[in-house]
Amino acid sequence: MAKKKSLKTASPPIQIPIVIQQKVTSEASLTLDMWRAAKSAALNIYQPSKYLLCELFDDILHDLHLWSVYDKRIMAVTNTNWTFTVDGKEHEQITDLTKKYFFEKLIKYIIQSKLHGYSVIEVDFRTQKCELVPRAHCIIESSLVLQDPYMNEGWDYTEAPFDRTTIAVGEDWDLGLLFKAASMIILKRGDVSDWATFAEIFGSPSRLYFYDPNIPGNYEQVCKTAESAGANSWVALPIGSDMKQESQGSKQGNDIYERLANFCNKEISVGILGQTMTTESGSSYSQSKVHADTEDDINASDRRFVERILNELIVPLLQKQGFDVPDGGCFHAADIEEELSSKDQLDMDLRIHKEVAPLPLEHFTEKYNVKFDLQAKKEKDKQKEQAQKQQQTNQPVKLSDVKRKINLADRVLSYLSDFFL
């Protein structure tokens, strides 16, 4: 086996002298007013700022349901096998780079541009490093990376030397799918908070204490006893007074809060995955299959999106960084249908070989990494042929064949006798 050759580079790695002053993230509770303010700041045509929007996204990603569907969509792309081919043949050296961790980060950052909005990515294939420029500091409409997110001056990443390591992915003014999901997260948080309060009030029985106002210190003694008796709610009333508490019904209250929380989760699933039944229980197999097909279509679209970004932006970047990229070379994402198990793939190849047309031996050698002993195969075929001939020689004569020969002889004799007599 030939020794692998390392790819040649024309110049040493670039050191980009950019210093970004990142801000401390706010811990204030989210409200719909904050959601609207983040949108207005990001879409300001005079001085757009994504700082509030990025703070919003960092906060809502703590929601476990959102994180689950968010990560599920990303993994559908990062779990895909990627290759670099030239005229249909795999280019081994560049394909080896796709199996590195930095390349997986690159794929993740590219697909995240659909979720977070536009993203600016630094990738150096020579040092095998990939970093995401903080989105709050990026203004893709002006091709700028800001030192401070509230400033309007920065570095143009489309100019040298940044253009040799930096790409921008996403559409202008695109706020991403997380922005659409954010309103549901805010509503769900308020709902769950109210649900927790409801459970605290009505989830455990209240205690009612009475004290005699005519006895000095009796009220204080009753309160002390109530506080030391446990954490359940209690009320101290003077003897002779009356209190009536209207119960809302624990089951009815739970249903209201639970239905709203489930509604928000379903809206989030539909927004990120296009369906709900691959993350929640479905009512039937047929419905679940339809939802799974919808998700497969979205995943296939994501793979095509990443594939186009790699070929349109990363291939030129490889050339700028000094890699010898052959003309016609391109990245390729294997479809899910192509990723069959070895057994299923072998069964398919054997059926094609038997029912459609013979496949060359080299196909099986290269695809399954196996070696065939051709000499042993020839000897086996020869032995098989000899066995078949021997079987034909030793085969007993059938009565039907004898009768057929006798009948033929009689016909010949009859013909000859008529001819000569």
C-alpha cells in the first residue's frame, strides 16, 4: 500500500489580530417585551445589533425540550459521512480532513446558521482549527466584526488577511428559527411558574389554628407552634371568626397548565423539526411515519445546504490557504438511503449481480475490503464441472427414453420396408 502524501501548503497559518470585548450576560427574566426589543435592535437598518438577540438565544436554550429538538436537527447533519471526490473518485487526503474534530465543528456552525441566523466562521485547514466568531459582534449586512457589540466600527472580514480564513453563512436580516421559538419558551416559562405556585398553594393541605385574643401571648404561642409543625401553609384566626377558601379543583387547574405547556412544546417541535411525533408519542404508526418522513425531508434539505456551502465557500478557502485542490473537486454528503448496513448492501449487490448484470470482481474487492483467491475459485469451478459430467455419465437410463428410441427405430424400419418392397 502506497504511503499517504501530505497536502502541500503555500504559506504558514495566519494569525488574526482581533480582540473582542465580550459583555457579561444578563440574568433578567425574559418577557415578550424583551423579545420584541431584541427583534427591533437586530433589524435596525441604521445600526443593527444582535447583542440582545444572542442573550435571548443563550437563555432559551436552557429549556430541555428546545435543546433536545435543536440538538436533534444538528446531529442529523454532523452524523453524516462526508467525502471529497474528483470526477467521481474519492480524494483521500482531503477526505481525511473531513474525519477530524475541527471539521465536525465547521459542519455544526454552518447548520446553526439556520437556527441562530447568519454566522461568521473562522477555519484554518492547516492548523485544523475552527472557531465561531461571537454572533453578537457580527454585522453581516456590512461584513463587519465589531470590537464592541454596541459600536458601529470594526474589521471587514472580506478583506485580506481575514478573507483567507473567514466565511459568512446565512441570509441578511435573518433572525433564525430560534427567534420564532423564543415566544413559545417565554409563554411556557410563565405557565410553568404559575403551575408551581398553584402546586405550592393547593398541592398540600392548609392548617387552621385558633387563638384566644383574651389571653395575653396566646397568638404568639399559636404562631410559633404552627411554624415549627412543618412547611405547609397555615392560618391563625381568633376564636369565633370564620374563614372560607374557594377551591379551584386541583385536577382542573393541573389540566389547564399542562395543556398550555404541551401546546408550547408542540409548537417548538413543529418550528424546529417540522413535526411532533418523533419526539412525542403518536396516535398511530401511519401518522408517525408521515411525521418521520417530514423530518427526513428537512434533514435532507439541511445536508444539501451544508454541501453547497462547503463547495461554494470552503473549496475556494482551501485554495487560498495553499491546498492543491483539483479542478472539479467537491464535497459530498452521503444520503441516508446510501448508508445501508454491510449485510443489506451485500444482499443488494448480489441481487444485481444475479438478476440484472454481472458485477466485476474488483467491485466487491474495493467495496468490502476483501481479497479473493482466484486460483482456488478456478479449481473449485473445475471440480464442480467434473462432478456434473460424472453425474450425467452415471445417470440411469429412463424407461421413457428407451420407448422413445424403440418407436423411432420402428418408424425407420417401416419407412425402409415400404421403400424397398
